[in-house]
Amino acid sequence: MDTTLPPVKSSAVLGVLCGVGAAVCWAIGFVAARQGINDGVSPLVIALHRFVWPGLALFPLVAREGFAELRRIGWHRGVVLTLVGGLPLAILSYAGFLFVPLGHGGVIQPSCASLGGLLLASLVLKEPLPRRRIVGALAIVIGLIVIGTEALRTMGAHGLLGDFMFVVAGCMFAIFGMLLRLWRIEPMPAVAVTSVLSLLGFPLVLPYAGNIASAGLFENVLQAVAQGGFAAAGAIYLFTRGVVLLGASRAAVIPALVPPSTLLIGYLALGIVPSLSQLIGLAIVVAGFRLTQQA
């Protein structure tokens, strides 16, 4: 049996492909969430769809042999991962759309996840941070400022509140990615543990059961597939695989691929045309991403 490792270049290409796949999955979740909130669906209900279905599907995997997988990871680690990458993250991600349009959430949250991930990879994991990545990170910050300025100018303080929610959510995900690398947790256990432990938050959405019913069959199926299938299970698996293949510092900027994916899918699916400020900020963010991926 050939036990040689794949060439470094091949691993990097596969890691980037996993990153692109994760970005598209997250973008689908953002666009579906925007559609749901437009139709009056509560952010808590959308967050429920994100974790209840993969949680129920993966419960047998986590529960087998007396929760052996969770004991191997550690209950305290599982809880921490769920707090920063599970249900609380989803609620913040979707609640922000109550205050700002799709372009803000689709750009600010993943960009902050990238910036926070780069910083944590350098400070905590001691991974090198070349000058090009520093310049790229600064470019991402400038892009975020452009978008944030639009929120203040056109939407006022409540717009900044929505943007702040996305900033916090992005930082939470940056911590999630760093911990995956630090604790050496593989893709499937990461998906399974965060999904199953997020089920503990189910009582939070019980008061909104009527909202689930009033949303209608199509909306609920849409959110179940987009959030549970793509944004949760698919995106977390692909992102975690990208962390393994690329390392934490390079994989940290994978979420910066989400903004162009979100704006494109939002335009195709919902007809949402980005503003000029959003496009300028997006162009700066993408340029920063390219710099962070260069060796």
C-alpha cells in the first residue's frame, strides 16, 4: 500500500477547492436567510433549521459507544466549539439581516472571520504572517470601512447595530477555526459535535413554533436545505478540511470568498443589485484576499 503523502502543491489546490465549496455553501445560507427574513421568518427559526436537521441526522454518530467521539474531543471542548461555531453564531448571523441588507452580512461577517483568523493563527498558533498577508488584511479592513460608512450614511445607528452583529459573528467563527487547528479536530467530528450540542438550544425556539407553521412548507423546506444542508453541515465540513490541508493562517481567509459568492447568488436568486459602495468595498476585500493567499 502506498502510504506517501500527497504533494504539497496538490494538497494546497485541494484545500483551496474545499475553501471555494465552503464559501458557496455559506453564501447560499446567507441568501436563503435574507429571503426568509423578507418573508417574516424569525432569525431563531432560521437558526433552528441550520442545526436541528444535521443534529438529528448525526446524533447516532455522536451517541454511539456511549458518546465516545465526544469524550475523545472532550465535553468542554465540544461546548466551546458549539458556543462559537454553533447555534449562537447562527442566531447572530441571521439577526443582523433585520437591520441591514444582504450585501452587508455577506461581506462583513466573512471578512471579519478572515481577519480574526489571521490574527489568531499568528498570535496563538505561532504561524508565520508574511508581509503580503498583512497588506492583504489591511486591504480587507479598508473594504469593511467603505461598507460600514455606507451603513452609517444611509441607515443610521440601527444599520451599525446590524453590522456590529456581523462583526461579532465573524470574530466568533475566527475563534472556531483557530480551535479546530489547535485541538486537531477532523471535519466530521466538528460537524457532528457542533450540530448535536446545538440541539440543546431547541427550547429557545419553541415559542416561535407558530412562526414555523405560518412560514409555509416551501419556506421551511428551503431553509432546511439551505441552512441545514449547505450552511451548516456542508460548509463546516469543507472549511475544516481546508484548515487541515492549508493550515490555519491560509484557511482563515477562506471566508473572504463568501462576499462575491453571496452578492452573485443574491442577484441571481433574489434580484438584489449591490450598491456602488458595496461593490467598491467588495473589490477591495477580494484584492486583499488574493494577497493573503500568496506565499
